Amino acid sequence: PELMRVWLTFKETNDAGLPTGESFDELSAFEEDLGSIVESVGVIYDGRVSVNKKRVFYLYGPRGESTLEESLQTIANRYGFEVEFEIKFDPDKDGYW
């Protein structure tokens, strides 16, 4: 399988670097949409972490799932978030654990 890491940059943060206010609401909506998308294409949403004013999502799916990246970019644009992607072959699934 391939591991896709998605880095989402928070718009507003508190002193701890976590999202606040309207940014938190938009992040929650983004995550809901992300859940729907990954479920519809058979990708596993493995987890997430928040670090350095970013949230990193870990997704596993079949090789060559380019439509996922396009769909995630679309929802990021909808809520005004900057996102970055990294996709790598990870047969042992050690990219998250």
C-alpha cells in the first residue's frame, strides 16, 4: 500500500499552536469531508497528529490513488486551508507507527 501524508496548515492558533475560533470549526468540517472521501474510495484513515501549527493526516490506500489527492485539495480550497502531500510506498505500514 501507499502512505499519503497530508499536512494542513492551521489558519489561527493559540499559544500551544492549536486551532482556535472559526479556524477550528473549518478544520472540523474539513475532517468530516475527509472522512467521507476516504471511505468512498476505500482508503484507510489511519490517524492524525498536530505539530508546529499543522495537522498531519495519515492515509493508506492502493498505489496510484491520484483522485484522492485531487479531492483533498478541493476540500482544502473550500475551507481556505493550505495543504501539502507526500505519497510513498509503505508495504510494512511503518510510516505512522
